[in-house]
Amino acid sequence: MPFDDQLRADTAPLYTDLYQLTMLQAYWAEDMHANAVFDLFVRRLKHRNFLLACGLEQVLEFLESMTFSEEAIEYLREQGTFDEEFLAWLSDFSFTGDVYAVAEGTPVFPDEPLVEVVAPIGEAQLAETFLLNQLTFQTGAASKAARVVQAATADGTDRLVADFGMRRMHGTDASMKGARAMYIAGVDSTSNVAAGHAYGIPITGTMAHSYVEAHDAEMAAFRNFTRQYPDTVLLVDTYDTMTGIEKVIDLAREWGDDFQVRGVRLDSGDLAELAKQARARLDEEGLDDVMILASSSLDEHKITDLLEQGAPIDGFGVGTRMGTMADQPYLDSAYKLSGYDGAPRMKLAKDKSNLPGRKQVMRLFDDGEATQDVICIAEEAGDQDGTPLLMCVMKDGERTEAGRPRPLDDIRAEAARQVKALPERLRQLDLADPPYDVSISSALENRRDAVQANLRDRMNLPA
Amino acid sequence: MPFDDQLRADTAPLYTDLYQLTMLQAYWAEDMHANAVFDLFVRRLKHRNFLLACGLEQVLEFLESMTFSEEAIEYLREQGTFDEEFLAWLSDFSFTGDVYAVAEGTPVFPDEPLVEVVAPIGEAQLAETFLLNQLTFQTGAASKAARVVQAATADGTDRLVADFGMRRMHGTDASMKGARAMYIAGVDSTSNVAAGHAYGIPITGTMAHSYVEAHDAEMAAFRNFTRQYPDTVLLVDTYDTMTGIEKVIDLAREWGDDFQVRGVRLDSGDLAELAKQARARLDEEGLDDVMILASSSLDEHKITDLLEQGAPIDGFGVGTRMGTMADQPYLDSAYKLSGYDGAPRMKLAKDKSNLPGRKQVMRLFDDGEATQDVICIAEEAGDQDGTPLLMCVMKDGERTEAGRPRPLDDIRAEAARQVKALPERLRQLDLADPPYDVSISSALENRRDAVQANLRDRMNLPA
């Protein structure tokens, strides 16, 4: 049994919450096949000034593979909850709906739909869990990584950021999709070889303490490793950082003109102080080209702190705290019904309401800088100023031109361009004051109030 | 292209940090094939009194599938970093080592090895990333879930806990392995259908707000859903919780003796207050059998708070905060070289040192209650009191009898038994004072001091 067989394409639609399937059967039994509109959005941000949309490609792949194998149907049969006639219908099931989405790498804000699904209600419902699972995590990872990249390059210097998070990210999928998301957000490389293979992300790595320890002397380890990899990065803190630096200097003397070591990595202790001492010693010996890389529980705050102390660090290996989004390990995402059978719908429950009907987000620019987003009714978008963010990426279950897979480097470049177009205060780590201006068009506001009043009326609830 | 093809069994060993592969080649080039000992352990706990070991089964599956396909080798060739002779050697690679591990579902403490790998150093190194990735996450998820289950049943009442976390957990693998880990920790069911299929975990679910909203009236939704699923759980807060409860009462009158609705779910508002009001109204109408279930941003603290307020809640749907381990989204796990070629090794770097050599953990009991763990040298375990926790689960790359896959329900029952054997203060949410007693045998202490002194001496470092 291969270790990853639990999630296979032929049982992909089981990748859902049970209630999606029981509701699907109920809709089927009630002959409710009319189109619903569901929007996926984030209610509020914590510790973030913006989100970077990510995960759409995997969502579209999933929607294309939403068919039930014999094995999947047999498993459902065993539950005793599903009728034979429904299971027969399921064996011909596929996703036939339309999808509107913000392009990957686009900055988005609370209440703005990242995705709108327009499909027969049961289909749209069945897709919910996977869409939330992927978009919540990938958007969360990209948004966190954007901050780390921002911190590492805040003074305009192009310092490297490598994703070292694989070992403590939440399982295999997180480390794959996370590597992709963080690369989109501007991270330069990943240590995850499988992600390099799957997505073409540059892979990087140095050496581990265990390699040094396995040798009788640190010098022997450095000597042997550089013999194999002349332009490698040497890890210098296994025993004592500055002693390790002296070994690198000895090695440079041994190699003479052939010395090609690209850098040293500091992984413990007072990184700012050690980086300064290391830089000074390396420079004294004419080793100005040897970069100083740092790792060890880094995140955007620690990086900022190091750079504010004047630490001469050229690149950062950032692992667990970025990869697990440790300060905000989930987004407050939602996937809500906003229309059914041509009529707008919404939820009244306190703090959990949503905007009814199909929508569009218009982004307004002033001299190239984004100044305001307006969430409006989809049909009024043509009359609004600005650039529409939602595009039709799938029509009747088939990708449109806009939904075609895009080269990852294009997405990454576009993300960089769009983040740069945000107001300066949003690209700081502190919460922007004022936050970015997201307004609701008056037509949409009127619709929301009307739907709300109508619902309260129908349900005999106080206004 | 199936949506999950990025991690396939035939490219499994690429699922690693690049440096593991470059070190593997260096060891190969240096003819360093002697056995190394690596231990995987957690340095310290935050917000937890114990960990529940989880993930070993997936680790063994991975070690059994660590072979390089043509495709994997071709990808490595493209990197320009690997010699042809090494790539030829890789094409015959497999894991040939021994593995000692604590059984899944065993409570463990800081510094105690969850796994020790004894294998030719390059092999042991190559396994590091996957082992850390799976054991860190799964042990983290099980440990968090154990607290939630503890909170839900603190007064001895057997309340249900369902895993509703799939939608915001970090990707697909997290929601699969997480469902498994949380089930081992005592969670009763999962909403994740694929996890039910893969692992045989009971699957549960209710209905979504969207189902209610898609109907013209809440009553029509309740009526139709119970026609399909007579013993379902109805979600009552879409518009107003107590109005929803009255609808359930109306429905009970309609159905008369045939009324079988199993419960109602509250998902917003003041859950304690609403549960009391709902219980009172249901009881007034003779609906004592209708359970009250609650969901909405729950974790162990919120559950404790609800129960302390006397909320008559029979079960909890616990999602994001448990599934993302929101208060501690990663464990401070490490995989460290502790021996090579028969000699103990360790790292000196501050706060990151480890215990040298092969070890055993002995758990001492007093009248069935665990009182102390002693970490000792493996060879002295026979002379120590207590029950050894580490077992040989793989020998020469093959599973031993102790390493055979175990039925999930057996692991779960054993976990419950072992958690119950912990001192009462450890099964509280607050940090235990004093914490559990984990000692190091004097022989192991002596070895650590000797290795440390020897290293400092050899490296010319101050003591």
C-alpha cells in the first residue's frame, strides 16, 4: 500500500463533509436543481493588512475531477443513508456549473468574494469543503509569506527568502501547496524537493548539523562537503559559530583561488551579533563574497528586528512559523449561499451574515496606486469605475480561457506587481491605519437591506 | 491531471528537504555507510501537559516505499548536482534500517524519543523530513484533541465530540491524517467522508444553513430533510435559534409517534443561554430525547466554559481550532543524530542539545497510575524498573510483529487506557504543577556529560 493512497483522484468527491452528500441527496429527492450562487470570502483579518488569493488552480482541477468511482459509491452504499436510485444518479455526476474568481496572486480584503460558484445547488454545495480547505490554507500561506518577504526586503535590498517549513507544516499537502503559495508570494525557493518537481519551484538547501557531527572534526566535514559541492553554503554553528567561521577561513586558505563557497548559515544564538562578527572576520580575510544566511525560528517580526539591529544578513531560511502561519493558523473564511433560483439569499445569524446575489469587486487606482475597492452587484459592474477582479474561469464545468493553468512565474510576477500597487501603509507589518477602503455599492447595500427586511418579515422576526 | 498527483508513491523519496539528498550523495562519495542513530523527540511543551504519540503507521509505510522511480531520478539529474554513478546507486536504493518507536496512542513527554532510527547514515537522514512532517502534525493534532475530549467529558458524562475541521485544516493530508489522529485521541467521529473511507472512522454530519435558506421557509426545510433522514440533527439558528426550536416542536407534533429527530444543533449566539432555553422548551413538550449539539469556534476552553455555565449540551462539533491546533500550531520537534558508527554524538549549540546514544524510556507505575518516566541507555533498560515504551517496529527495513498495522479502534482504546493512567493533574487543561516527572538515568547523564566534555575538548571550546 503506497503511503499516500488515502486521497486518490477516483475517490476525490468523497473529499467532503458528510452533510454535503446528505444535502445533495435531499436536493435530488426534492427536485431542487436550480442554480445557486455561493461565495467564498474571508470575514475579517487578524495580523494582516491584506490577503493574497491563492489556490484557484487546485480548485479548478478538483471541480474537473468530481466524479464518483464504483469504489466511492460502494462506500456510500455501506453507510445505509443513500437510496439506490440516488447512487445510480451519482455514478453519472459531474460538476456542470460556472465559476467566477479572483486571479491567484491578487490582493483581496474582507467580504470580497475570492470565488463565486454558480451551479445546481447540490453541486455547488458538494464543492464547498474542498474549496474552503484549499483556498483557506493556500491564501493564508501566501498572505503570511508576503509579510515575510516584505520584512526581508523592506529597505529595498533584495535579500533571499527560502521556504524551510516542510518538516513542521501540517502534513504532505500543506508542504506542497504551501511551497507553491509562498513562492507566488515572493519567496525565492523551497527546500521541498517534491514541490520543486511538481511545480518547478527552485530548490535550495545547505547542510545539517548531523553531517558535521558525523565527522570526527568540523573541518573534515567542511572539507568533504565543499569537495562535493564547491559553491555550497556551510552551516557553522554546530559547536560554536565563530569557531566555525574560523574553519571556513582556514578552508578558504586551503582552496586559494579555487574557493567558491557561497555562504555560511547561522542557526542559533544571537543572530544579529554573530552575523556582525562573522561579516567582520570574513571581510578581514577578503571573503566579501561569502554570504551570511540565517535561520532559526524566523518570522517577519524577527527578520525586521535583525535588520533594524543592522545585521548584515543576505538571506533567510524561514520555516515553521511561516509554513504553519503560526500567528494566525487559519483564516475566518466562509462559503455562503447568496442566491438560489434567481433570488438573492442570505443568513441573518449575528456576525455571520453575507452579501446577497452575484457580485463583482471593482478596484480603483489613482496614478497606479490602489485606493479603494467597491463590492457591487455583478450586473452593475459595467457602470462602475475601476478594474473588475472577478473573472469567469469556468463555464458549464469547463475552464474558460481565463481559467487555463498559468505559469507559476507569471502568477508570481503579477502578485509582486499588484502588492506593489497597494498603498505603502498596507505593506507594513503593523496594522494599517486607516485600513484599506472597501465599500459596498449603494445598489448592493439596498439589496442587502431589502433581502434582510423581507426575510425578517417572512420569518416573523424583529427588525 | 488528477488534482492530487503531486505526491505519488513512485516519487515518494523526493518528499524531503534538498539537503537530505545532497548529504546522501556526500556520504556515498565519502563511503560513510556506517549506522547512525537518530532520535525524534519534542523539546518542550506549550499549553499541553502531555503529548499523544501519533503517525507511526504512516512513517512505516513511507520507509517501506522509499525507492526512487525513473522519473524521480530524472528530476534529480536535471538539477545538475548529482553524479551519474550516484544516481545509478539511487535507483537501487531502499531503506534497510531498524526503527524503535513508542506505540501510537502513548502519552509522551519532552526529550523522550518517539522514534529512534538506526540505519546507514544517509538513509536515516533521507527519512528525516517525512518523519518530522507526519509525527509533528499527527502528534500535535492528537494531543490537542485529547484536551478537547477531556473538556467535553470532564464531569464523567460521555458527551460526543465530532471533528468538523476539514474545511480549514491545512490542505488535504492534514484533514485525513488529522481525522485519524483525533479519532485515536478519543474524538467520536469525523465529517470527513474520505477519512471515513480510508480509515473506517465513523462519519457524521447534520445540515448547513444554506439548505435552510434555499427553501422558502425554515419549516419546509426541516420537513423535507426529516422526510429523507428521520433521525437527523436539525440546524436551528439560520434565522433565530428559539424560533427554530419552535419549528422543531411543530414538526414533532406533525410527526407524532413517528418523530425520530435525534437532535438540534446550535451554531451561533450565546450557546449556554440558548442551550438552556432550548432544553427547557423541548422538555416542556416531552422531547427529552432530542439532544442538543453545539458548534461555532469551539475548543477545550470554550467547552469548559459552556459546561461550567451548566449548558445542557450533549455533543460538540469541533472544527478549526482543534484541527489547526490554533493555540499551538506546531510542536518543537527535532530529529537529531545521537550516534554514529558505534559512538555517541550530540550537538552542543545552546538550547538545542540532545541525549547521545540509543535510549529507552521506562514508565513507572504506582497502583496503576504513571508516576515517573526514566530515560535511560537502551542497554541498561533490562536493569531498570518500569515498562519500556520503545519497541523495535522495523528490522532491516522490514516491519517486525510489533510494527504491524494495528486496528484503529485498538489504538484508540489503548490511548484512552493510557491517558486514564496519567496522574489526575495532567488531565486538566491548566499546566500541571508539578509537571510529570521525567528523569534521566545516572548512566545516561554520565554519558551525556562525557560526550559533551570530549566534544568541547576536541573542538577546543570552553567547558
